[in-house]
Amino acid sequence: MSVTTPVATSGHTSHDLPTAKTTAHTRKVEKTYYLMLVPAVGLFTIFITLPGLVGMFFSFTNYVGFGEWKFVGLTNYVSIFSDPRILQSYGFTIFFAVITTLVVNALALMLAIGLNAKIKWKTGLRGIYFIPMVISSIVIAYVFNYLFSNSLPALATSVGWAGGQTSLLANEQWAWVAIVIVAAWQSIPGAMIIFLAGLLGIPEEVYEAASLDGANAWRQFRSITFPLVFGYVIINTILGLKNFLNVYDVIVGLTGGGPGTATSSVAMTIFSGFSGGDYAYQMANAVLFFILTVFVSILQLRLIRNRDLEL
């Protein structure tokens, strides 16, 4: 006959033990958290959220920026899809963003590899290359405007090159090249910093082992460097594409959207419409551009999540 011995227990039952859920709900939040959060949320709401909601409201009206208005429904949105000027601005903006992102990534990676090598005055060269980051975009644009409009044509005239005697900014087919050059010149240092961070994380032993196996510089780049910094390529692509979609000040300083409307970006079209009596119409354009930007951002976030990257 077996005898069951009762197990000694403490005076507390399982119901008396605190659970993780109970602890989470009873955790006290520091007042400093609210002291920093509430003003930030309040300022964001007043200066960003509320103006955005008001603008979305007026996008369904015929409001010109002052005076009376009335609802027109989706008229503004429907008209946008048949407006050649707005469609052209979207085409130029997307084209410019893609091309400039590719140029910036390629040149920034090459410069980062060069500045990461064992060369003299490496620290000084890094400082020189980072100068464009601290200069205002509009100042850079006006300086390059002078170069493209005066210095380069004068130089072409002195050497007898007929094709360069007119300003590149006045050429409807090639003015975008000047904008890409200026935007890339200012953006390359930022991308280069990110690439340098990735290159510094690659152990030297990896390259030494590759050299012992007979791998040349190109093979080392293709099999070691690029695969190990590919995550940084994605980060730079995401950051660059987002910034270049909103291009405005560089175009203002270089071409003003010209010749004609050949280099008019979406942001420039929207801002020019606000002062030209098309407030509601361009506000509808701004809403569509916001939706496009959100869509691109969601795709980028999914790309980051799939590759376990962090910005």
C-alpha cells in the first residue's frame, strides 16, 4: 500500500505571485518622460499635423488661398492625372531621384574605399571631402550656376570648343545633368561616411587571406568588399531616394525649373502653385505626392526588415 506524502508549500498560492503582465501595468512612468514627450507631440501636432489636415481639407475645394471657397469634390484630383505639367514634374523627379541615387552610391563607395586605404594624409583628405555637407544647398546651387553659366562657357570659348560655349543650364535636354552633378557633389560625403563605417568593420585578415590565395584587387572587391557592405548600399539608397524625391532648393538655385518646365520637380510645382492662385489644386497634388512618398517608405521599410538592417 503506497502512501502519498504531501508536498510542503509556502504560504503563497500561484494567484499571489506577481505576473509579468501585472508588473508591466503597475510600472511607474518617470515624469521626465512626459516632460520631454508632451511638448514634442504638441509642437508636432500644431506645426505639422494640423496644417496637413487643413491642407487636405482644402484640396477638396476651389480655394485660391484667400476669400471664399466651395467644395468641388474630387475635381482637383481628377484634373491632376490629365495635367501634362504635373505629370512631367513627377517623371522628372522620379528620374532625377533614381539617377542621382545611383551616381552618389557609386562615387561614394569608390571614394570610401580610397580613403580607407593606407594612403598619406588620409585624415586631412576626409575632412576636405566632407566640406560640401556643411554648406547650404542654395549657396552651392548659386555658385555652380555661375560656373555653368559663365566660367565654363568662357573656358570653352578660349580653347575653341563650340559645344561648350553655351550654358548647360539653358539646354532643355541636358540641364538635368547639371542638377545631378550639383546634388551628387553635396550628397556624396554623407553616403561616404556610411560606407566608411561599413569598411572599417571588415577585418584586415580577410583581405590578407584573399591576397595569399592570389585574389587581385577587383576580385577582392567583388567577393569580399561589396558583399560585406551591401547592407550599407541599401541604407544609402533608401536615404538618398527619400531626399532626392523632395529636391527643391538645388533646382531653384540652378535652373528655376527651366528651361521651360524641363527641370521642374514636384516640390517646386507645388510651391509655385501656392503663390499662383492654385492653392487647392496644388494641395491635392501635395496629397498625392505624400501618398507616393508613404508608399515608397513602406517598400523601403520592408526591404530593411527582410535584410535585418537598421538605419
